[in-house]
Amino acid sequence: MIILTPSYSAPISYYRVLNNHPVTIESCCNYQKQSYRNRCRIATEAGVMTLSIPVEKASGKIFTRDVRISSHDNWQHLHWSAIYSAYQSSPYFEYYEEELRPFFEPNKFEFLYDFNIELQNTICSLLNIKPQIEYSKEYIQPQEGDIDLREIIHPKRPVFEQEKLLPYYQVFSQRHGFIPDLSIFDLLFNMGPESIFLLMDTPRQL
């Protein structure tokens, strides 16, 4: 079993796992700050930008599934403005904009877990992948043979399986060079239907 956490527009390495292996998404682990649970990384004209969803503070530990999205900071508008600015000139942004824009309407989701799962389902549909996913109902204690990626695919860790993440066209590559393992938004908006070839177990160079 491969164990993942629910993530906000997770990096490409995460979606490679989804596309190639049955996975279980953990909902009952303790919420970790500064993880992909509430953040993603996109490429902008100025370089990599981290988008973070503000969450309500809780006293003590809290399960990932119980974390509430904060209604402050107008984050939906700020995030969509950043995404639009970064990718409006990418080849496929206009093809997917209508499907993704509703996720950035104010107060559409109360819980971060629900937002992440619904966004992930939509992205998988746009990528034309059909992952085999189970959702945990209690905390998963890894057993022998399990692959626990809950804290491996993480913003502060080296890129997971970097050798399998082939370069592709990016809007600002002439300015910054190729930036690996950004949010799946980056791959989707830049490569569109061809994204799936880079998510294969043996990715195809395009």
C-alpha cells in the first residue's frame, strides 16, 4: 500500500504516484503546517511562488480531515489572480480555466480536506487519469511492504524520484530554466492532453 496525504494542487511527483499505483489517502493523521496539505508551488515571471491556503488555528493537535479553511485574507482571489497571471499565456490555460475557477470562489468549501479531494478529482478528470484511491477512516500504521509518502512528498524535502520527472515546456523557462516538481497546475496548463505521457511509470520525453 502507498500512503499519501490530501494535498492542494499537489506536485507532479504526487500525481505520478496516483497514475501508476493504487493508493490510500490518509485523513486521520495530525495536520502538519508548511506541507502540501495547504500549499502549492507555481512558476511566475519572478520565479517560484508558494500559494498557501489560510486555515483556522486549533488548540492542540487536529486531524487533517477536521481542519477548517479560514474565511479571512481573501485568499481565493489572491490565489486565482496569481495563477491567472502566471499561466494566462500558457498553451492550455483557457481550456481548463472554466473547470478550475469555481474552486476559488469565496466560502465554497468549509474544510480543507473536502477542498483538496474535490480539486484532485477534477484535476484527475482533466488529466484523463483514473487513479485507484481508497480513503482512510482511521490513522494508518504502516505495515511491512507499505510505502509511506506522507512526509516524503514535502516542500522541505528533495524532489521525490527526480530522475523520473522529465523536463517539459514552461512559460518562463528562458528566464529561470526548467523548474521540476511544481504544482500539477504547471504541467496541466503547459502541456494539456500530453501531460499524461509525463505521468507514466516510464515517462515519455516530448
